[in-house]
Amino acid sequence: MATTLHKSGQYRSITSESKLANIYLILCYFLKEAPGGIVVEFGSYGGGSADFMAYIVDKVVPGTKVFVLDTFAGMPKTDPDRDQHKEGDFSDRSLENGQPLIDSIGIKNTELLQGIFENT
């Protein structure tokens, strides 16, 4: 699994390069057809994919906003019969760590929303 290392030395994404390439193609070729000018990422972890999407959509469809939904405290209680991850996974990230990294690379079209998906 590839990771993206931010200039700060912190890992920003656990998404593979091939999956980022798929996201790129979807954004470049289909975003113009989608109504609303909004992209939502459910579960962000390090924020690398969200940063990537925000950068691309700003170039492809300026004005598009990327909403980043995450607990920023790890996985909530999960169903072990259904879920791949367990409660507490990804708890090594926080909202306080995410925003300064976004600001440091100059991304202006991203909004971080902390909480459980259905509540945010």
C-alpha cells in the first residue's frame, strides 16, 4: 500500500496510487456532469485523499467544495460480522492535526466536519 508523505513529514494518505488515479479520472471526467459542486469524503484518516481531491476539483471545476467527514478520534463501535475495522482503529489522527496541514499547503475549498457520519 502506497502512502503520501506530506512535506511536514507526516503521512497524509493510505490510498494506493492506482486508487488515486481512479479518483482523478472520476473527478476530471464526471464532476462537470454532477449537480451541486460538492464532493464528500466519508472517513479521511490522514486527509491525503481529501487534499488530492480538493486540489483536483479546484482546477477542474473551480468553486467545488470538499467536505471531509470523520470522527477524527478513531472508529466508533463496529459490527464485527460486517466491518473490516474495529473500534478505535485510526485513532492516531485528530481534527487539530488535520487543519494545519490543509492550511500549510494552501487548500481553501475543504471543510473538516468532526463526528459520526449520520450526524454530520
